[in-house]
Amino acid sequence: LLAENRFDNAAKLPRVGKPLLILHARQDGTIPSSHGERLQALARDPKELVLLGGDHDSAWEQDRDRYMAAFTGFVRRVTTPASP
């Protein structure tokens, strides 16, 4: 069912004005990591791309420490109020 839908992220992403974190597996055979790299290039700042070990289905398990560090670090950076 999802394959019938077109998710035109490349067209929409440049209009997104919010912080963006892209987590992508280097060995992803379903969606190549080059797609994540392209989206990161199109996105506005602040943005971050973290390439994980594993593949499409195993990155969370195989590279959990990097995943969690990237996620929690990103949330801290974008939710911490700036000092006056």
C-alpha cells in the first residue's frame, strides 16, 4: 500500500522551517543512504544527518548507542533556550 503513495520529500523539505534530524542506516538496501544525504543537503538549518550501522531493519538494534546519542543530543540542542 505504501509503495502506491509518493512521498515527495525533496520538494517539501526546503519549506520546513523546523530543526531536522535524519537517522539513516549506511547499509540500507530499501532506501539508500544517498537519499538521506540528499535530503540533508536540501534541508534548512538547523539540520543533522547521522549515518548508522546496520540496515533498514536493524540499525536501531545494531547501532543503538549512536542512535540514542544523536536523538537525545539533537533534542537537547533544539529545545534548550538560548542564554540572554
